[in-house]
Amino acid sequence: MEHLKVAVVIFPGVELVDMNGPIDVFLHANRAYKTSFEKPRYEVFTVAETNDLVEAEGKAVVIKPAMSIKECTEADIVVIPGRIDFTAAADSIPASQAIIDWIAMMAGNKNTTIMSVCVGLYSLAATGMLDGKKATTHYLAMSYAQKTWPKIKLIKNVRCVHDGQFVTTGGITSGIDGALYLVKHNDGETVAQMVADIMVYNREAPLPPYTLLPPYPSMD
């Protein structure tokens, strides 16, 4: 059984469920192999621009990253959460250019799966590597994403989209769906369902009302 490294990139304003949902999925998946695998199936760690402490969304949580982007040069899976900054003109903004460049570098290895969660799409889209590919994001962010990155084939009303080495997910808890999708892909349906059961997570839950045509202000 292959040992897989999962790098979860973090930055100031990182959305906590975007980050923690996938982390929980991969950590719980390790339980399926606790007696038959020398190393954890998924080695999960956080990566930030520097080794400095990172203040999460609303400064509610301070995180010590496991390593910096200079120290992390390879991973099997890269998870990109959304960034929320209530002090900015737009609530959701991409990560720094250094992080965007690092994501592009990691995606240069075609064996690496890159997964964005919610408006983490912005940081991935900023690399230009989603041009011509299918993707999704939070339904409130669709309008902005379509205007800003018109070459991306955005799909509404779905939790998860897989195109090539890229997996993109909808809003917040959809990061759990994306991670479960990867566990299913890597380990099979039984392990994926076991993880969903442990997390008391309904994989068949309907999407929020008005997802296709939201009556709310878009995040332009």
C-alpha cells in the first residue's frame, strides 16, 4: 500500500472548515490501515509561505504550519482552502503570489492531485492551470469566477468536479466530499463510506437551496 503525502496549504484568513474537513477525512482514512500498514496511508501536514504563525479566518485560531513552501517540494495531494478577509474590498481573495507560484510548481508534477475547496478555486485559477478545464466553486462565487477566469468551464450545482489532476469542490463542507472522493478513488468505496460514517457525514445530502440561481448578492 502506497504512502501518500497530503499538503494542506494555509495562509492568513484560511477558512477553517475548508482546511479541517479534508484533514479529518484523510486522518480517519488511516484508521482502515492501522494494523496492516507500517506508515500512515495519508501523511497530512500544513504548509505556509513561511514558518511564522498563521491567523485563520476572523483571527479566531492561530496555526503553526508544519513547514514552509520552500521546505515542501513534493506531495501526492495538495489541498487549497479558501481565504476569507473581512477587511478587504471582497471577502474572498486569492492567496499571495508566492503561494500561487508554489501551487503551480506542485502542479508541474502531473502525478500530484491538486484539490481546491470553495473559493480556494481563486488561488488555483490564478495559476492559469485551470484554463480550458471543468471546475466548480461556492455558488456565491460563481459570478466573480466566471468574469475573472472566463476560460474555466465552471459547473454549477455540484459538490465536486474532477478534471485531469485537478479536483475542485463547492462551498465549505464540500471539501469533505472532495476528500472522500479521493479516498474512494485511492482506497475504494468501503473505506470512503467508513470514513463518512465515522464523521457522521451524509454524502447524499442535497445542495443548499437556490444553488443554481441564488437570489443573494454575488461576490463580485
